[in-house]
Amino acid sequence: MRETVHHIRAASIFCRTQGSGVPVVLIHGFGLDQRMWDDQAPALAERFCVIRYDMRGYGRSSLPISGAYSHADDLQDLLGALNARPAHVIGLSNGARVAARFALTHPKSVRSLVLVDAALDGHVWSSDWQERWSAIVAAAKAGSLARARRLWLEHPLFAPAREHPSVAARLAEMVNGYSGWHWLNSDPGIVPDPPVAQRLAEIHAPTLVLVGERDLPDFHTIAQALAGGIPGANHDVVPRVGHMCNMEAPAAFNDLLSDFLRAH
């Protein structure tokens, strides 16, 4: 495995690569980092060149303090630096939101698309989600990042994951290392306009939509919208798991992923 730092658009992006062959890029969720893919990278590296990185503002990458930026453009430049276009693009939660943006913004760089327990630009979040998120932001802005991190880890989103002690420990390690920057600052990241939810028919990459059976209703609603809106998309529900299905049931997840990638 090779670790590198790439200087992209006034940011430093931390990246890990392993394996060889067709590139596969893995995009992490909010408050997490590339370590969430530890159960996938070695298995995928047997057949692919696996690229996983910390998005700007997370993990070992720099904070978004140098003005307007785009996660999609960061990824385009990273793949260019690695000579890794087009790639299979796989994202979970906020990472899937970025993956969908990337597929619209840089379609020629996408060999296929896997959207897992996806967030989606343009989705109207439930009142429960909004209230819990507001409480996390309020705790951070009141000066208690520790409480904000604890509220995030205790969110019902991670309830199925918390049933697995090793998964809970790995999540806690990542979240407790998260800077909390996005709770404390206005993110200058560029948001697509119109939102991705209104442009799904423009995504033409072969697409797999996955959602954990026990994930929250918001994410099932999004999965249905993605599967119905992206032409030819496949839609699978991963049984007995929640939002972090790649960590909760890595063997089943890896099998679904391998079957899809093998076909594309």
C-alpha cells in the first residue's frame, strides 16, 4: 500500500493506493475518513487499483479554508494525478452524494457508479433528521466538540453499527479524530444548482444503488429516488444491516460489489 499527499487546488489531499489494474475509488462518509474502507480495499486490490482518500476537510487532508472549492473537482484532479481515469466510483452516505456530483460533472471519468446509503443534493430531510443535526451543530458552536461528536456517534444512524463492538470502536476512532470544522463554519464547497436530485436522468454510467435494510427512512427514500431516476440503475437492499453496511457486513457487501464490478 502506498500513501501520498497530493496538492490540489490549494488543498492537500491524503490518499492511499494499492493493487493494480482498472482503478476503483472509494469515497467516505461525513465525519469519517478513508479508514472506513479497511474491509474493502485489500479484497478489491486483488483485481483492481484501489484508491481511497480523505476528502478536503476530513482525516489527514487539509481544511476548506482557502475559498470556494468542489469535491468533484478535487476528485477529478486526484484521479488525473494518479493517471486513474476512468474509474469505478464508489461512495457511501456523503461520499455517495459526492460520487453522484462527480458522475454529472465529469462523466467521462466514471466507468461505473456505486451509491451506498446515499445522501443526495435536493432531498428534503425529515424533521427528525433536521432536529438531531441542529442539536449537534448547536453543541459544537456552544464550545463542546466532544458533546457534538458524542451526539453524532449516538445518532440512530449508527445504531445497527453499534451492535458490533469492533465496528463501534472503529467509528469512534474516526469521529473522535474529526475536527468538527463543518459544524463550526460555513462550508464554501460548491453545491450543484439545480440539485442532483433534479438531474438524475443525466447520469448514464452503469449504476448500483445499495441501502442497508435497517437504515433510516430518509436513506431508503433517497435510494428509491436514485434507482428510479438514474436510467438502468440496479437497486439492492443489504439484509440485516444499517447505514454502515460495508463495515457491518463486509463479506456480503464485498460480494455484491465484486459481482457488479465484474460485470462492468
